[in-house]
Amino acid sequence: MGLLFSVIYLGLFLAAGILTARRVFPAEGPALCLPLGCAAGVSLLAAFPALFALFFDFTLPAVLAAGGAAALLVLALCLLPHRRRKVPAGRSPGRRADAPAMAACVLPLLALTCVLLYTHILRPQDGALHTGQSCYGDLAMHLAYIKGIAVTGIFPPIEPLLAGRQPLNYPYLCETVSSVFLLLGADLRAAYLLPELPAFAAVYGMGWQLARRMLGSAGKASLAFWLFFMGSGFGFAYFLGSPESFASIFTGYYTTPTNYTAQNILWVNPIVDLLIPQRATLFGWCVLFAALYLLWRFAMEGQRRLWLPLALLVLPLPLMQTHSALALVVLCLVCGVYTLCCRPRTARVLLPWLGLAVLCGAVWLPESLGSVLSQAVGGENMLRLHFNWANNPDGTLTDPYFWFYIKNIGVVYLLLIPAFLHAGKRQRWFYGGGLALLLLSEFVVFQPNLYDNNKLLFFWHLLGCVLVAGFSWDLLAKLRRPALRILAGAAVCLLATAGSILTVGRELVSDYVQWTADDVALAAFAEAETAPDALFLTSRSHLLPVASLAGRQVVCGSDIYLYYHGVDYTSERNAVQQLYETPDQASLDAWGVDYVVFDANVAAQYDADEAWYAANASLCYQNGSCRVYQVG
């Protein structure tokens, strides 16, 4: 029943989003309203439960109140009259005739995505839980956050991978959209996947619609779609030397044509390496791609009424993905300059911009004060200057500047300048926002990991793919012979996508055991037999079943999560070693430890004194690979 309730609950929010999209664009067809409605529905799913959680904590009453608010919104949208806007036939780029072209792009990628989600997210096999290559690292963290929020009910959430009540330095609304379904009774796998399906539909659909609106052609939009989601550089060339080298694409761990650090190939495929493993990226893009579509129509086409739908859509964005919020700010600033330079400076033109700035500022500032801004200013190794993104990790260029981007991005990068010159005035201005993001990302780092600046660079790349698609399409159209045009287009597309095709192939065949049957059993014990606020002493592996599968807090988690979130965890890290190697009751009491886990990871990381715990604590659980002692 929990799954049924969860599906109905999600359906309420999606219905609210789709009905809102129909109100905003009554003359448009499902090709626009469905993906835009999915984006709006996901935004509401992030905002409503969080709003009520401020009063009820993140508990079932807050979730039910949010569902009631969504139901009232659906009822209001169905019953309240509204004036339909008449649009001359053929004037709207979202007309129904575009649906087949959009479906030919979106549906295959949705099918691919569903296959990858099925194989990568908690896939059960012989009692163990399996995953794929791209999710082996990040999935455990997301599960710990999702489960921890639902188990503790504390809101704003605390960091479950550190002892105490350290605020969660992560855009947690990308996790609460799944925590709600745990509270409604869904299992962890269903809760994880339910909101991701409409989010992917929104990303793919609104990516296509943005290109369609900017380029005015379904064919050009389709080319832009494939260049972005399946485009890649020339990294595949490194694997053509021998059959063994080529085979290593499908057998190695991150030895793919889009992620091959040994040769400085870092421009990953956005589907398998960003959207599927990184929930903040998925839900940030879900909202941002729809926002960019609205921003284009608002700023570049002068549809002033869209300022309010745009503002309402993005209200939760800073706590879904901070990079997406920053990208929207930069793009809005560039579009604002365009408005001042190229449109009449009248109150009718400028007041909507003021409304957008005031409404977003009034909501974004309090959202950001306790998390985003405090992390950026006070976090470890956060905001700092650095030149040339990940090509310059230690101050020395690994590759010549332009060659780095040529081999990483490929055809799209080579055609950017002629594509920019070929583009129209409004397209160049909008792409100017992407150039501003490129400039910002090349000189400023916003988090401890240099690599994560690609979360800004990909928005520049998206707009570049749109311009290159328009230029390439028009260039190919000048070839008089249809056969030659088709052959040349196919050659360009193959060259531009070969690396991603191989990378996706690798991801489809990848298979790793993430948690063994014993790990799953340990998590089941922790969830059934320990208090929700119990604190566990564990190894510092990134795969901690008591955190990821049971939602219990641990003294100190893995560096690969805590360091890259800018958290100072020195005392907790030292405490783990001391409590394992030289334990005493006073230290255990001081940290509030309730349970201590001994397994192979503990044996590998510490010279642990299990004999002390066997003599001074009670063995409360054991299986073939671990033992758990209750202390205190």
C-alpha cells in the first residue's frame, strides 16, 4: 500500500504542475506542457513538504499537509475560470506538429535511462544489492541523506555521516523529494526512483523545447539535443591502438572515452556520469532547463507575463542545486543587460525584471543563509581563485589550453566561433550568458573539488550545442545532393557522439556488488532493533549499510563525501581511530556512541581492539562478516 500511496501522492504534484503549465501556455500542446509540468511538479514536491516541515519537522504530518496543499491547488486549477490566449496557427514553436520529432529524441533516452536506473539503483540479486559503475560512489551518500531525513525528522537536516548536529552542507531538497515517499510507506528503492522519472522527462523534454524555441526548427532542435546529451570529444582515439585497449572500455573502472583521467579526458557524458549518479544535478537541471525556456520567452521574446511563472518555478532551486541557481543568476544578468540595451526602457519592460529579482531574492536569501552562503564563506577549501578548471590542478597546465577543450568536447568546440557568428542577435546574447559562466568557471572555484566546476560549464556547453546545431544544419542544407547531405551529416554526428556511445555501452554492462547479503542483513537489524537516533561507530568506508540502508547516524563517514562538502571533520576522524584502537568507556560516553561495528573494513583500516569491546560491551548482532556491540 505504501507504493500505491506514494504513486498517488506524486501524481497530485505532477497534476498540479501540468495544469499550471496549461494555464501558463493554454495554446501549446502536450509536447511542451508535459515536460514543463513535470518540472513544475518536481519543484512543488521540493517546496511544499519543506515548507510544512518548518512547522511539523520532516514527519508524516508535514508530508500529508503538503499533499493536501497540492490537492487544493489541483482543485483550484480545475475549477477556476481562465482566459484562453489565441495564437495564430503556425506561430508557436510548441505546436503539436513538433511532437513526433521531440518524441523521437526524448523517448529513446528515457528508455535508456530506465534501463540504467533499474540496473544501478539497489538492484537485488541473491540477497545482495548491485549497482553500476557511475553509481558505485555517490549512491551510498544519497541514500544516507534520504533515509536519514526520513528517520530523524530533523529539519533543516543534519549531517548523518558525522556525530552531533552538524547542519547538512548539501542542497538537501534533492533528497527530501524521496524522503517523503519513505514516510508514506514506500521501500527505499521505490522512494529513490519515483521522483527521478518525471525529473528525467523534464530535463530531456525541456532541453529539446529550449533548442526548438531558440532555433525555430524541430530538426535543428533534435540535432542540438543529441549533441548535448550524447555528444563527446575525441577521447575514443586513445582506445583504437589495439583490441585489448578497446576492450578495456567495457571492463575497466572509469576507462571510458569521456572519463579517462590518464589522458586528461574529463568531459563526461551528462546522462551516465552526471544525471544518473548525482541527484543534485538531476533535480537542478529539471528546474533550470524549464526556467531557461521561460527566460528565453520572457527576456528575448518580450513575453512579460512570464516573470511570475519563472520566479515561482525556481523558488526552491538554491536548495536543489546551488550551481543551477548561480547559473540562472548569471544568465538573468546577461538577459537584463540585453533588455536595457536592446529594448525600450519603459516601466512595462523593466518592472517585470524588478518583480523577478524581488520575489526570488526574498525567498533565496533566507534559504541560502543557513546553508549555501555559510558553506561558501566558512567551509573548508571552498570559494577561491584558480585558472583553467581541471586542466590546471597544481598550477601547471596538463595540456595546452585550447587542445584540452578540443580533445574533450570535440566537434562542438571546434565549431563554436563560426556558429556564434552565424547565430542571430538574440541567440548570441543568450549564449553570452554561457560565456559569462565559462569565464567565471575558468577563474573561480566554488567547492573543494576543481572538477565540480563542470556543473557550471555544462550550461555554457548546452547553449553552445544549440548554436552549433543551427550552424551545422544550415551548412549541410547548402549541399545540393541529398545523398551527400545525409552522408556528411551522419559522419559529423558519428564523430561527435562516438565517445558517448561507447561510454553508455560500458555503463550498460557494468555490474558491481555494492552491499553484500550480510550488509543488507546488518542494515535490517539496525533498522528494526535500534532507536532512530542511535549513533554507530563504524569504519570510514563510503559503503556503510547502517547509514545508507538504515538511516542511522555514524561518528564519521568517508572523506570522499565530507571533504568535498567543505566540512571540518578532523575531531570525528581522530575519534574513530581512538575509539577502535584504544577504547575506553569515558570516550564512548563523551561521543554518545551506542553501537560499535566490527567488519572487514574496520580490520583493514585500524588496529582495532575488539577484545576490549567483547569484555566491556554486549554482542547484540553478528553474521558471517560482522559483529555489532552495544555499549553503555
